[in-house]
Amino acid sequence: MAGSSPATGFCQIVARILVTGAGGFIGTALCPALIARGHRVAAGFRRATPPAQGVEPLILGDITPATEWAAALRGVETVIHLAQRAHAGPDPEALAAEPATIAALAHATAAQGGRRLVLVSSVKAMGEATAPGRPFRPDDAPRPEDEYGRAKLASERAAAAACRESGIELVVIRPPLVYGPGVRANFAALLRLAASGLPLPFAALDNRRSLIFRDNLVDLLAVAATDEAAAGMTLLARDDEEFSTPGLIRALAAGLGREPRLFPVPGALFAALRPLPGIGPRLARLTQSLQVDDSATRAALHWGPSVPGGAAVAATARAFAARL
């Protein structure tokens, strides 16, 4: 089911869509994609930033529970909220205000006549790992294991309560690791490892990781913004291909024009190291499985990733190599 279908019910050409966090990794790709679909896009930036062609730039500053939204939301039917922390940082307290901020945004959207809030959360709201052959499904009970995951779940619940109170629609999207040209954080660290030529001890791993290419996530966000069927849903999504850690390193090395250097170590060694502070959480992400079942998303929205996973990983690696 490659590509996405036209929206049904909810108008396809929206008077105005507000994208918060428009200057981020996802937002810089989402805004032009929405313009290409015929939408009017207001792009919310923290500071003055050159916008994509056809986008209405708005300087929002730091978004807090006290942000004044009235002018930015005037005429908006849908808000796509990206302006949150995309990964854990050194200061967990930085996440503390996000639930109240999202609740305030939902109430302000309703007050200005908006109809829908699309909240980009994280699969980490569900947990850190999945058992073999048992991917996360949307109706699984969330069991976040760290401050970041708990903050994402708290934000979802605050948004749900505010949307119920104010009478607007909520769509929650829980993506796994998002990657693409220009990616930073964890995926960039893996790219650096693959490019380093260092021997890496992952050859014997048989884990599986769901990922989503930025362009595939952008396509889903555009559908979720307008499709009537998305209202009230919690959406999981992934690329059509999943990778083991050694398989991903081999694919990245090929895109980088490097030879992967992998050697095996016993799985028990990785298990023994996971509880250690610092290295343990990073090692867990590389050695455990984290899979999502997005069949409900595909069935409800007639959506599927348009860019194959192998091609997406190769394109990401080539873009990284071009900057070396």
C-alpha cells in the first residue's frame, strides 16, 4: 500500500495549517510538503528563520503554557505540533512544562475555531523494547521506562483531556526513530560509527528495529492533518523494512562507501552491560528489539510508506558522506 490516498470527509484543502517547530528536522520537510498539497501553511519558528517558499512565517519564541496563541491560530483548522523535545536531554526538567503547554495549545485552538490537533509524540511513550515477534500495537498499555517516555505519555494524556474539554479532534502519532539526510542525535551517532572503520561487536545480534524515514513520516502527517478517519486515533508507523543492528550498519556502510567491520560477542555480555549508567541505555538501543505494528494506521488511512527502507537508509548515508 505505497503512498497515501486523498482525505475523505475533512476538507482536503485546509484554509490554514499551523506547524509548530517548523524549523526542526521534521518541520523543514513538512511545511513544503503541505504547500505542495495545496494547503496554506503558517510555520511557527522560535526565532527568525528563512521559510520555505509559500509559507507564512510566524515567530513564536519559546513555547510555554503562557504563550499567547490568538494571532497565530486565527483561521487555522489544524495544528501540527512538533515543537517539543525530540529526544532525551541532560535536563529532564526541561520536559516538565510540555503537558501544560500542549493543553494550553489545544484550548487556544478551540477558542479560535480550530478543529484538530495533531500531536507528534514518540514510541518511547509505550516502552523501550519489544519481545521477539511481539511488536507494539496502538492498544497496548503504555509502559514508558525513562523520563522522556513518561513525559511523552503525560503530554498525550494532557492533550487528550484538553481536546475532550474543548471539543476538538486529537490525532497522536508515535513514531519510532526518525531518520533522513541531516539527521542528528542517535542516528547520526550510528552513522559516525559506521563511517569510523572501527571494529564493532554486533555481528551476532538478531534484533529488529522499526524506523521511519522522514519523508514517510511527513506523508503520514499530511494525511493525519485532514483525513476524517484519523480523528481520535493513536497512530503507529514505520518503514516497510526493519533492520537488525548489524544489518543497519552494513546498509549504512554501503551507502558511505565503507567496508563494515563487525565481530560477534555473546549476547549475555550485552545483557550484563545494559544496567550500567551512561553506556547501558545506549547499548540497549543498539542491541534490543523495538518493533511497531502499524497495520491499523495503514488500514484506517489507506496509507503506506512511499520510500522503501533500503533506499531511504542509503540516501541518508550518502548525504552524511557528502559532508565528511
